[in-house]
Amino acid sequence: MTDEFEVQRERIREQYLKPTDSRPTSSARGLHHTALISSDVEQTVRFYQELLEFPLTEVIENRDYPGSTHFFFDIGNENLLAFFDFPGLEQGPYQEVLGGLHHMAISVEPSRWERLRDKLADAGVEFVEHSGASIYFKDPDGARIELIADPLGEMYGTKVL
């Protein structure tokens, strides 16, 4: 079965993957923000700002759901990680579903990566370390986050951009 998947990957590479010098420029300017759901605004702020060192940049009302808070963290390179809470609306626990979030990988400098790994361990946050460059863990609401020490556009020594 593994061979079947590799055959499919190779077919997709051949049909769609263009050499770097012949790829068109993307129509996008970058990721403005990714929005996740928070069950507790203050708990989320403490986790992302105090533990992961992503500065909180704004707290506003969610235009789509009166009483809901929309808040943002700076994750570098002019990109934001955003959250909503939905008071009074039971969301249930985090679930991985088709079309949903599997994980979000955020690049951090290697020295910060080591410090954040130590902070996660000291805070009792369970994580899995992979290849000496990635840490996978769950936020307070169960969303899977990866901190990766590789530069943007690289993954484990392979250029992906």
C-alpha cells in the first residue's frame, strides 16, 4: 500500500510541481491571520503570551457574534494568530475533522525554540519532540501546535518554498 501512495505522490509531483524558477508568483501577500476558538480568553492569553511569548496585539468584539471576543497575537513576520470565544455557545472539545485544523507550525529561532521547549516542560505541558527541530503539543483547548526551529520555507533541511 505504501508503494501505491508513493506512486500517487510522484504522479502529483510530475503533473503539478513546477521547478522553482518557473513557478508563478503567488496571488497572496501572506497569511494575515489564522483564527482558532478559545473557551477562555484569559487562559488563552496566558498560554500564548506568557508561555509561548507571542505578544497580544489587540482585543476587540467579534463582529459576527455579539459579546464574543476576537483577539490577536503577533507570531512574527507580520503574521497573526487570532482567537474567538463564543460565550453561551457550547462548543464541545477540540476535534480533528476533515477540513479542520490538524496542526499549525510556527517557526522560531533555534535559541528561542530551546527556551520555549524548557518552558513547556517546566509548565507541565506534554509535548513530543521530533528530529531535534520540532515540538508538538496541545494548547489549553486541544489545538495541536508545532514549534519548529527551521527557518521559514524549510523543513528538516529540505527547501519547501
